[in-house]
Amino acid sequence: MQTGFEALRSAVEDLFMEDRAKARRVGLYLCRRYTGPKLKEIGAAYGVGESAVTQASRRVAKEMKQNASLRKSVGMLERELGL
């Protein structure tokens, strides 16, 4: 995987330390949106299949529309990582 991928994953895990499931979903969403690896590679890094990457990405995008706190947190990560 790419160095940027690992930095992204680490930053997400640090921010959502109290909620591992949310960290995983947001990590999958951001990796899919901003990094180069294919779905299969992203899924392998998180221990899930390609469809789980897609499903998590969709769920996070939908949740961000309804949850201002999550939207703010993801936006902060995007700025912090220069995405």
C-alpha cells in the first residue's frame, strides 16, 4: 500500500479512537475516495471484501449528510491530511 494510505488510516484511527467501528467505516470511505489502491487492496488492508468497502463508503457518505459532527470530523481529517 501507499504511504499516504497508512497516514490516512492512522489519522482516522486516532480521531475515532473511542469508536472503532466508525473509524473503520470512515477509513474505508476516505481510502476509497482519496487513495489510489483498488477496492480489493483497500479491503485487504482492513480485512474485508470489496463490497464491504463500497457499502461502508456509501453509509458514511449518507451519514455525513445527516450528521454535522461527523461531517466536521471528516472535513478536519481531509484538511489535516491535505486531501
